[in-house]
Amino acid sequence: MLRVRCLRGGSRGAEAAHYIGSRLGRIFTGWVQQSFQSTQAATASQNTCAADDKAASPVPKDCPVCSYNEWDPLEEVIVGRAENACVPPFSVEVKANTYEKYWGFYQKFGGQSFPKDHLKKAIAEIEEMCNILKREGVIVKRPDPIDWSVKYKTPDFESTGMYAAMPRDILLVVGNEIIEAPMAWRARFFEYRAYRRIIKDYFNSGAKWTTAPKPTMADELYDQDYPIRSVEDRHELAAQGKFVTTEFEPCFDAADFIRAGRDIFVQRSQVTNYMGIEWMRRHLAPDYRVHIISFKDPNPMHIDATFNIIGPGLVLSNPDRPCHQIELFKKAGWTVVRPPVPLIPDDHPLWMSSKWLSMNVLMLDEKRVMVDANETSIQKMFENLGISTIKVNIRHANSLGGGFHCWTCDVRRRGTLQSYFE
């Protein structure tokens, strides 16, 4: 039996230390993070952080929303839109999450459309992806098209929008509940508007609907002097537990969470802070257990191109970003698969992501996976695992920052709530 329940945030003392440290100033940040990790590790070995094992409330029979994991048979899905996608302004949180070679691109085009020809090809790719999903028997829903170039202003900041391309970033389905993430980028503050029509329909059909506390996104949420100069800087900062987002208020992107029945795994990243994780832990308790895991990652943002759970006891683990807690999964009898090096060429623009979108796949069920038509190496890997591949080309859509998992939010999968760690 794997006892990992305490990984959902460590002890109360560790959380308190983290919050106090953030108030005292950055000089203490390294010490606070070290203390948090040490306490977390100690708790993992001696405390089960007991969660109530009672069954979650049953999902209403006719509710269209019901999904507990990443692999049960897929019946309904939201697929994002590339229409009207805009380059986000080059603010501190965007700089911290993008590669230096593209900084000039953001400085020049921030607030404007992504290249029109590229967008046109991305739109066509996603339309074909939707057609393929429908042919596989999946109901497909789409967000509303919105003009993301409109400038908006709150009492704390001004920005333009970005897109509604990645529903995985903003929506998390847990059972029959849809959770709207608060987000961490100012350019994504109003992204929820594109999905409201769909979510209201689900709500009117019996689904639960929760909106996490919306952050002000005031200057205090970001380390305005976040020191990025090189990849080495990124590695050092991540190892020290230093991120561009502070603990000023809760924030998280839904894509930093990945589901395995009663156990939900999350990383502290550039867009998800400990306060956001703690909000989720309290909100989902006692029926679900939220566990923090971490990786050797110079730029953590969204977990599903680093650690992608694709079946009961089966996970893809990025060899370039090893998981610090991987032995916990191995001891529980899980199979850990290291996907092959991506084949995407170096000259293909990936403005907001790495090449590892090759492992950002969508499971249609335990034996079918939607995978990049160009990535023959990972296709072979899946076939060796006994999983048939549905090959789709979304190479231009990849440039906007996501693979198949990112471009979708699975609304309904045919399955029941189970624990895969007991």
C-alpha cells in the first residue's frame, strides 16, 4: 500500500513557515522552501494524513459531467479554439514562463494576433481533430469565439487577452463538478468568459460548478525582480523553490493537477502557488486526496508534459524532468514509462512550450490514445504497451502551447470513483 496522502501539502507547521517566510522577505525564501520539503518528506514516512474514506456523493444518473481520471472511456470533451488568439503582453509572469529566444517575439507582438497564416493552419488542425473525435464516438463541445485583442483594466493592472485554446488550463472536472481555475497570467484573467455558456448548460443539467477565488493579480502576486538570465538560472531558482508567483493570494492553473481517482497530483509551479494548492486540498477533502509532487524542471508550468498518468498504475514520466517522488509510485506497483525524445524539429516555433508536447496525449480509453501523427517514436512506444494510436497532426496548434491533453477537457468518462493506491 502506498502511503502518500501527506504529500498534499505537508504539515500545518510547514505551511505556516512558508507563509511567514514570504512576508519576511526573499532572504528567507530558500530556508522556508527547504523547511517545507524536509517536513513534507518526514511526514510522508510517518503520517498518513488520514482522509475520510467514505464514498463521494453519487453522480446524478442523467448528469452530463462525470470524470474521475485520465483514461476511462471518453464520452464528451471540450476542445479549445485558436480563433482570434493573441500574443500576451510581455509581463514578468510571461517572461518567467517562456524561452529567451522568443522574448523578442513577445516584446514585438504582445497584445497583437499570433501570425495569421500560422493561426489559420492551427484552426484547420483542431477542426480535423474534432472531426476525428466525433468519428470515435465522442461528443465535442467548443468555447465561444471572443476578441482577445480588447484591452481591459482592473484596479490593479491593464492587459489584453490571450485565447480559449487550452480548456485543460482553466477547467478541472472532478466527479460531477467543474472547477474554474483562477489562473495566474494577467492575459488570462477573463478567459473563463469563453466557457460560460457551456458551463451554464452543464450546471442546468445537474453538474456542480465551482469558481475558485479570483486573484487580484496585483503586483504583489509576482516577484517583480525574478532573476532570469539563463537556463542555469532557471534550474537554480526552481531547486531553491523560488517562483515568479508569490504567496500573496491563491492562484493556480488547472493543468498543474492530474487525476487518478481519489488521488490528485499537483506541482508547485510558476502559475500554481501553495495557497492555491491548499485551497484545492480543503475544497476536495475528504473524498479526494491532493498530493504535491515535484520535478527537476527549470521552468515548471503545467504537469501534463512532465508527468502524464495514462492508465491505472501507468504513468509517462519525462526523462528530462525526473520526478523526485517516483519511488513512491514504483513501490505501489505502478509502471513508469520514459517516453522517447521528441522528433519535432528545432526550427518549428514553440512560443509557449517545449518539445515534450509529444507526451501530452489524450487517452480515449485504456487501449486507445490520440497522439501526434509526426511522432513515430512515441507511437511505437504505445503500440509496445498494447495501446492503439489515433494519429492526428496538430503541429501548428502545438505552437500555441499545448498538445492533445492541453487542447481538451474531458467532461465525461464512463467509469466510477476508485482508489488506485490502496
